[in-house]
Amino acid sequence: MSSLLIPIQMRFGDIDSYGHVNNVTMLQYLEDARVRLMSRPLPEGAVAGAPADATFRSLLGERMTVIGRQEVEYTEQLLYRADPVFVRVGVSSVGGSSFVLDYAVQEEDGSRVYAVAQTVVVVIDRETGRSTRLDEAPRSALAQWADAPARFARRPVPAQA
């Protein structure tokens, strides 16, 4: 398996005074896709020993996720419409206590891309608020959505030291 395509139903209130989806709303679309990815039941046998209804979230137990970093590049205006827009979301990297989700807000067939984005998600202990290592079960779940990193067309050039 690789990235997932998640439909997002637009609301008329998502539009700003310029007539397109507001940048804050675009972040909410990414959040919705992220939550739906982590809450969807995993394929049977994807994670050894996991219950049939396991999700990435359930595999974390008492731990939780927070956003460590987020980057969005807007590539085309997204105007209001009754049909859903789609968010392609996948995992491009898994570290010790974090992982990277990559997104494309797009048409279902990928013919138009309105934004590309990347989020670093950190797993933390609820009580201490400190990052905690990902064990094998959540890592196996994340592997189900492995995909290439987002390609940013206008990534800034690092400053010279």
C-alpha cells in the first residue's frame, strides 16, 4: 500500500474575501486528512499481533501526536464547488520519535494540484509532554502508507553562512 486519497467536502464558509479557500482552511484540510489516516482501520495482518480493528492511533496507546513542523506551498487557487477536493497523504520518513507526512491537495485524478505540504508529526508521552520512541507496531502501521516526499517547486534556497 502507499499514500491514500481522502475526499474533503468543501463548505461555502471555507472561502475568504478573495473568493478562494483561505490558507488557514487549507491547513484544516490537511488536519482532516491526517486524522482520518491515523484513525482508519489497518489492513488485516498489517501489524503482527494487532487486533482486527487496530488503527495507528490505537497502536500508540497512551501516547499522542503533536505537530512539530508544517510547510505548505500553494500552487493554484482553489475556488468553492459542491464536489469534494481530495488530499493525497503518505509517509515519506520515519524517525526515532517522529514521522513525516506529505500531502497534495488535488483533483481526484491528480490533474490539478492546489497545494503541496509536509508535516512533521512527533509522538509524545501525555504525562511528561516529551517525545517518545516509536515502537515496532506503529512503525509497521506507518509503512502501509510509505510514499515519496512532497515536491516543492519554490523551496527557498538556504542562506549562505
